[in-house]
Amino acid sequence: MRNEVIFDSKGIPDIMVVFTPDELGLPAEIRGKAVKEYAISKYPNTLIGGVPHSMPYQQPAVNINHDEAIRLCESKGPGWHLLTNDEWAALAHQSRKNGTLPRGNTDCGKSHSHPEETGTTYKDNSGSSKTLTGSGPVTWNHDHTAEGVADMCGNVWEHVGGIRFIDGKVQVIPGNEAAAGADQSRDSKEWKAIYTADGDPVYYNIEDGEIKLQPVAPEGKDYDGVQFTDLDTSALEVPENLIELGLYPAPGYEGTDYFWLDTDGERIVFRGGSWLSGANAGVFSFDGPDSRATVYWGVGFRSALVRYSGDSGNLDNLDDGATDLSNIPQEAKDAIKANAEKLERKETMTDITKDWPFPLPDTLPGMIRLTLAKVLTDIYTAAGGQDALSFQSLAYNASEAEFKAAIPIASQLAQLNIAAEAMKRGMEQVKLATTTSLTLTLGKEATDHE
């Protein structure tokens, strides 16, 4: 696990917590592609120009419905998605196993159980006492360290993808494929029921103030909540993946998180609790009473990113040998060769990366692509571009396909730059010659006049 600043396709940074699949116990392959890493937003997302981002000391974005949260996260670029229930539950189980269940803003700006732990509060139009993202102590992080994922307990509920209930039946997008662009619409064929070892689907039935898990559809429709550890499974044997997905407590779990559900129609899922939840909040706290159209000032969301092995959709995703340089024009190859010669002469990388504002890759293909990005930026600047920083960011995060499309155009632009520069110099020479000629003429006329 590590913290990393990752730039999305809009060129704006996100502070992310990066895990290997093994660290989270999540699939190492999704839809036939090997997963290198899962990057989770360190903070509930805020909106910047209508785009969600993970940044500290910001007001978490709220009043966004489920489908919009999915769309906004996926608009950040390839691999980006709304944090899935699989990923949320993986973090929750990591906290449980390590004995670091996070506290948070569960009592109007402070922890209900440790009131000395506070965050920076603000009041929005709802008049609530929410806290700015990441403004609490490290015990509000999932691992109780400064590197952990923040604010998973309390403050605002959070949308999670890849899970829903239909008339009490739990359905998921299996294999964490909701992280890879799976269709999560109401009528999607990708929703699958969870089955017991006997092949029966799992239903949650609400009756007489209790929630019982059973293999048949409930006869009535109702809404209620119980403590997570009070879910009744006397009617069936609990499937292991129900525990993995945080839908039933692991053996020995003694938390006070609450589980709310409505068994009437389709219901999407929120996680974590709010600033008013008190002891009912927690990483296993579950809220399933709302439709996908619900908009509420107490519900936010966070994005996540899947990085695939060998995927060049983001410069940070590169593995050795992942870059195809076959279509690079000679000018770019010459620039790469010149920089390589500098390295062979043991010259400092400062010459190549001077004023470069982004983290440097640690692989040779990554450095080559960084050099290409810098060459493109130099061409852009020479052509009169005024916002080099934004261009650098776009170039730094360009996909391989975008590089292949941009480089021939950049090559033509470079030639035009050279021609324009030559023309400019020629005009300056003409101007100088004209000025010199005029001076000589005036001088001669003055002499003749004398």
C-alpha cells in the first residue's frame, strides 16, 4: 500500500491509496485482463468543474444520484469507476483483521465514542455539521495511519457500485467487474444473484422488526433496520461470498454497525454512516432503502481506478516493453537518442526533467514516454501555446493510441514551427537589410546635401 498522486484524463490530480490485488484480496484478473493495482480515492470526492476528485480539506460532494455518481467517476478516464461494494468491503475486512476499525465524524463533527477526536466542520445548506475530507485524526483512516483511506466511518454515506437488491433478493456484478465498465443499469443482464451451496438464491426478509436471510422470496414488502450482527440466518447456510461482500458479519465480529433495507422493488446501496449515526456508523454499516434516482444531502461517493498490467492507458500503468515506438517520427527518435546519450555520459536527469511537475516513472519505457511528452510540450510551446502545464499533464497521461495519433500531427507542427521560425528570421534579416539600406541612403543624402 502506498499513497500516490494520479492525474486523470482532465489533468487534475487525485490523492489515491494504491493496493495490489493480494493486499485487498480482490480479483487479480477482470474480464481477461491482469490487474496490476487498485487505486482507491483517499477521500470522499469533491467536485471541481463538475469532475469528482480526491483531495483533502474539501467539502464532500452530495446531492448526486446513483447513476450520476457512476457516470461522473467513469468520465475521469479509462479504468476509473465508482468505488465498488467489493472494494469497500475489502477495505473494511482489512481494517477488521488488523484491528484498526476506523472511527469518524459520527456526532456532529466528532467521534461519538472518542469526543476528543474532531474534524474541521462546515455548515452547508442543510445546516449539518459535516467535516472537511481528511480533516480528522489518523484513527479516522481505515488502517489508523496517515497513509490509509479516510472517512469510511460517518460524515456522509457513500454510494457503492456493483450491488443492488430486487424485492429483497441480493444481486451483484460478480468478479468486481463493476470496476471495469460493466453495465449497472436497472435492466442490465450482468446482475447475478448470490446462491447458497444448495443452489438457492439469497433473500433478505423484513418481518416483525427483524431481518432474516432465507432462500425464498419474502411474502410482504417492508423497511426496517437491525444491528449488523443481529442478521438472522437460521433459515439458510451463509455463503462465504456474502461475508466477503460485507453483507453478513464475519465470525467473531462484534461491531455495532447497522443494516437498513427496503424489500420493495430495486434498492441501491450506501455505506459507512453519517455525522448523526453515532454507534450505528462504521465500515460495515449498510443502507439499502433508496432507489437509484434518490438525491440526498447526506450521501456522497468516491472514485477508484483499476490499473492493468501492460496497459498504457495511463503513463503510470506501464510495464517493461509495453510501449510501441514503431510509429515515432525521426525528430522524436533523435530527441530520445540525445537524452539517452546524456544519461550515458552520466549527466543529471535535471536537464531532461527540469521543471517537470509530475512524479517520474521508474521504468525505461516510462522514461521514454515521459521524454516524448516533453518533446510534444516543447513543440506546443514553440507553436505559441500559452498553458504549458495543462498540456504537460494531458501529454503525461495520454494513452498509447493518443500518442500515435498526436505524434504525426506534432511532427507536421514541428516542421511548420521550423518553417515559421525560418520565415521569422528571414523577415528579420529583410527588415535589418531594409533598415541598413535606408540608413545608408539617408546618410548618403545627408552627405550630398552638405
